[in-house]
Amino acid sequence: MKKKTCISKKKYYLCGMIFERKISGFANVNRVIARVCGGWIQAKMPRLSGALPEAKGKGGGVQIVNNQRYKNINKVCLFLVTAVIVATLGCLGSRKTAGNEDVEKKIDGVMTMKTTAGVVMFGFIGTGAVTFCWGDGSEPETWDIEDIIELDEEFGFGRAFADTIMRWITITGANITGFKCANNEITELDVSRNKVLTALWCGGNRLTEIDVSQNRELLILCVIGNDLTSLDVSWNTALTSLSCSYNQLTALDVRRNTALTSLSCAANQLTVLDVSRNTALIELWCPYNQLTVLDISRNTALTSLNCRDNQLTALDLSRNTALIKLQCQENKLINLNLRQNVALSQLNCSNNQLTALCVGSPALKHLECNDNRLTSLDVSLNTALETLYCRGNLLTILDVSRNVALRRLYCDYNRLTELDFTQNTRLQYLYITNNQFTAAALDALFETLHDNLIAPEFILSDEVDNYFVKIIGMGGNLGTADCDPSIAERKGWTVRR
């Protein structure tokens, strides 16, 4: 017992010294403590305070007489006040400040978010228990992740609040590896204490910043549709998928993310995008930016590229032989060499300044090259072609005799004078409006149309009454008024002038 008393005395005197140093301007700390505690002792401890000698001070107040008999009471007061101060400082220290670590950060698996949503929905990947503090005054709830996943698949998991005031929600789980909190009107999100997180989906919120520097295990990060002006993923070297489209990013550095296989950064304000070190990339989506140059010569694994609506004047795809889908419309491209891209299945290069186009892929099924300056179009190698849009060009000749799988042809607003569809026995939609066909040329065209019953791949609204519909639009030509559409109609075609 003596040892314990001795230890407590040491602690007491140490606290007193610290307290005395902290409060400048008071020569005698005991007097300060006595003034603070005296009234409280009188009110709460009458047996002690009633025995205290009193002396009137100059200000009329009660002072504690400096008597050896009551020094112990002063010590008690000092101890009590010091304890209160220490506890208060401890509470203040647990709050987030610019220069101090949060005490709660010692707890792993804690995620906090600030929201004003009336309804919040969450999804999880992981194991074990998850505790929710909803920030609405209710008691914390604990769920098993497996139960949450089951509910999420059937109904969705979340909470509806009685109001839409700002609240902090805290989610704690030691084994949460995947977290989905999209579309919850979140303005602040802290996931720094969940070190095991491998997937985070927080798109569709109102985040202006997010710190993922402590989430070194992240494989998937989706922050689409927020208000981010910057994004640092330099510490997330394990990332394989990054989606940061529809933000306000002016720069994006992914040079350290060499494991990336999918990158989506559409609809930002990027003027430069360096993917030279991302040699594992399979999908790259960077449309609706301000890119003037895009070098993908080292991204030989690319199968899908969307770089539409930028300011590109050139695009070298000669080394991207694995490319299957390419969308490069709405740029300023003058030349596009796709002879080496033999795996290409879908291509949209509309609204550029192309004067010639030749695609070397026999696998090409869908081609859109509208609104360019094409005077010729060679599709003879594209024997699998099913859909061809070449509207708004300068074409005078178009040979589709080798495109036997062709179902849709939209070649209106060109300078065509004749077409032959003898080999196109699967053709279903044909639009040749606003060309230069005479009446005789139109009648000759009608004669080449097939009379097969072609079932559509899917039923459109205007096909409900006639399941096997075949449509030809031919208005705006020289011979529209004088041609004989009955030639086509007898073969089951609906003619639209």
C-alpha cells in the first residue's frame, strides 16, 4: 500500500508541476486550486468544508487559510482538477486537427462518412461482423457481412432517416475488403483506417477530395461522378481497375500503377494522359477531355479504346493489333490507318476530317464513319460486316457485294448514283436518302433487293405490327417522285419517300 501511495504522490506532484507551468501569472498554484475547489467542496462536501477556517479577503470572498491541517484538502482539489484537465485534453485530442493524429485511428477497420442523404445504401465484400453508428442518435447495430450480402442481393442494405440533416456515419469491421457507398450524397469519406480494403466504389457522391494513400491493397477504385479536382493514386501500385470519370480532374498520374488493366477517366479536363508505363492495359476510356496527343504505342494488350470527343489530330494504332473495339469519333483526325488491326470488330470514327479509310479486319461487324470527307470507302475485306453507317460524306461509289452478312446500311447524304444489293440477302434496313439517284437508277436498285423474310435481331417500336419488316428510305433523290416503289413493295419492303 505504501508503494502505491508513493506512486500516486509522484503522479500527483508531477501533474501539479505541469499544471503550474501551464498557467502563467499565478505564483501559487495552491491558491488557484483552492479558489476553484472551495465553493464546490462547500456545496458537495459539507462535513469537510464546514470545518474550514475562513478569513475575509479584500474582495469580500472566502479564502482558505494556509493551515497545515488542510493541505491535504488542497492536494485533493489539485488532483481532481488535474484529472479533469487531463480528461478534457484527452477528449480534445481525439478530435481531428491539422497537426494531431486522431486517437480513433488506432482502431483498424473504421470508415467514416459525412452525408445529408435521407436514405443510404451500402454493399460489402468480406467476412465477420460490421458495426454501424448511423449518426442519428440510435444505438449502434452489428451485422454479419454474409447476412448483409444476402439482403443486398434481394432488397438492398441501408437505412432511411427521418430528416436530411448533415450526419456522420461510422462503419467498423476488421475484415471489410470491399465497400460500396455509391449515390449516397457523401461529402467526406475517410477509409484510411481500413488497410485491408481491396475494392472501393464511391461514385455518384459529392466528394471534393479522397485520400487512399493508406489503402495499399486496393485493386479496384471507382470514384465516378464526384467533384474531385485531384486524385493521388501513386501509393496504390496494386490497382488493376481505376474509374474516375465525370469529375473535374486537370491531371492524372498513373505512371506508378503499372498493374492497371482498366482505366476510365472520361469527362474530365485532362490535356495530357501518359499511359506509357501501363503496358498491361486492356481497356482505356478517356473521352470528353481536351487531349491533343495520345500515345498508346506501348499498350499492345489493348482490346478496347474510347478516345472520342477530344482534340486529337493523329492516332497511331499500328502496334495495337489486339484491338477489338475503337471509338475515336468527334476528333480532328485526318488519317486513320487500320490495316494492321485485324481483330477489330467495332469501329466508330465519325465526325472527323478523314478523306480515306480502309479497315483490314475481316472480323469487323460494326462500322460508323459518318460526317467525314470520304470520297471512297473500301469494305471488301470486311466480310463479316453487319452494320455500316457512312452518312454525310462525299461518296460516289460504294461496293458492298462482298458484305453478305450486311443487315443495315445508312449511306444517305452522299453523291451516290447507283447501288447493287444482289449479294446482300440479309439486308433489312436501307437508307439512301439525299443522294443523286435518278428514277431509272432507283428502279434498278429495287430490282436487286431480295424477297426473303428476315426476322429482326430485336423488335423496335415500329416493328410491332410487322415482325418481318424490311425498310428502305429513298427520299430527296432526283428520281424519288418518278420511280416505281411497287417493285420493292412486292418483295415485302416498306418504302419511305
